[in-house]
Amino acid sequence: MLLVLSEEHKEHLGFLTQVDSAVVGEFGRIAVEFLRKGTNPKIYEGAARKLNVSSDIIQHGVEGLTYLLTEGSKLLISEIDFQDSVLVLGFSEELNKLLLQLYLDNRREIRSILSELAPKLHSYHSLEWRLDVQLASRSLRQQIKPAVTIKLHLDQNGDQTTKILQTDPATLLHLIQQLEQALGEMKTNHCRRIVRNIK
């Protein structure tokens, strides 16, 4: 799978052709640091002074390199696909090899940083349910009013929370149909391809 870069990203990465390989390596280190700790304008200003360019150009170059490395790591693309993706940028062979080495050296670390940044969602632990039926009331002697009460136990980072839901059987059947339809949709080739690329 190849990375698709917009014209803006290509323009930001174009700055890398104007500097030597040591500077590109330093930009790679700054890009990983950017992911770990966030942006640091002082680093951009210091690099801009050394290279006699504006700090915006440095920042755009680092952000473009960060995007290239994170997208490659997120999709776990192979060496060949990464080389083919970078080849479109029209860089020299030496710069292409340097970018590939940066990607290979930092791929695992970037994936671990991205996994830490991902939101921790609730996960299913257990479920309890009860069917309540009201057969009559003072005003209506023959009334059947069913209700399903669901107690849902969820885990999030080791903490357990409980949600209580109550619904009528018709709404519950509709919910079941929608969930079954969603599960059926997950079995299609299109969804499988998307899920494979997300992991």
C-alpha cells in the first residue's frame, strides 16, 4: 500500500532537498520528539537561525516529515512501499535511503507513541437483564406493558463502570437488527480492508 501525499505535504517535504543528510537526520529526531512531547518553537527558531531560513519553513518541514513517518508506521507499510511512496517526491537516491532508514529505525517507537495517544474506550465485561411486565394498573385492569432492563458492566483501564438501560421489546428488537446488520457489514471485503489498514 502506498502513502498518498497532498501537494501541501510534498511542498513541505521539498525543503529537505535543500539541506544535507545530517540535517535531515536531525529533522527526523525532532519529528519523533514532536510526537512524544509536542511542538517546541525554540527548536524551530534555533534551526532556522543555523540554516538562515524562517522558522515556519523548518516547522513545516518537520511536520511534513512527521506526517510521512506516522502514516507509514500507522499503516505498517513495507520497505518497498515506503520507497515507492517517497519516490514520487522526486528526491535524490541518497535522501530516499536516509528517509527509509529514518522510517525503519523509528517505526516501532512511533507505533508505541501512537498507541499511547489513542483514546482508551470502554470494553464489555458482562451483562445482566430482566424482563418486567406490568399486567394491570388501577385505571386499566387488563394492560400488558413489557419492559426490558439491562445492566451493562464495562471496563476502562481496570476500572469497572455500570450502565443501566431500560427499553421496550420492540426497540430492543430494532437495536438487535441494527447491530446484526453492522456485524454483517464488517464481513464485507471493503470493511476488512479498512480494518486491516487501521491496525
